[in-house]
Amino acid sequence: MTNQRSEILAVNDAFYRAFEKKDIEAMGAVWSQGTASLCIHPGWNVLKGWKDIQSSWVNIFKNTAYVEIDTDIITTEVRENIAYVVLIENVLQIANGRKLKAQSIATNVFELLGGKWYLVHHHASPVMR
């Protein structure tokens, strides 16, 4: 299980590095391309399927000059072919000439598909102060 946990954390980290680099190809390598994938950005409705999820990331990347994300892992669980990571996202973003700091709590769910772990669900919600 320890090796699987390391694999999950590596894919989780690759997701956030793709986000920071605003790299849609790297983001696509992390996400399952299936129609059952789900993404809920803070304050957004549910996006279902890679096509809609990809479009959301393209728009986020286009409207973000800079983003930096530090994560604090709360827990990681692995169960056969499903795993999840619950964490805090500490986000520094520059958008429309404004510097924004935000903190979200997120759940990232991964599925083992064809011997590789893919992100199949991302849900982030703002931490209320």
C-alpha cells in the first residue's frame, strides 16, 4: 500500500504543478478522459466529462496571469482501485492585475485505470473565515 500511496501523492502533485504552470497538456495527462469525471471549482456548478473540465481549465489559465499553490495534506486513503486525497489548497493568484490569496479545502479522487492512477473527481470549496 505504501507504494500506491506514493503514486497517488505523485499524481496529486502533478495536478497542482500542471495548474501552476497553466499547462493544459499536463492537466490532460493527469485527468481521466472519461465522461464520468467530475470537477467542482469553488463557486462553480458541477462539470461532468473531460471535455467540459478541460474547457474550464483553459478559461482559468487564460484569465490567470500567475498562480502558486501550496498544499497541506490532511489525509490520503487507498482502496484497491480508488483513492482520495483531502487537503488544504493555499492559493496565491494574480488575475486582472490583482493579487489574490485564498484557501480552499479540496478532495481529489483517483481511479486506477489500465495500471495508472488518474484524477476522476476534484472538488474544492473556499475555507470560510
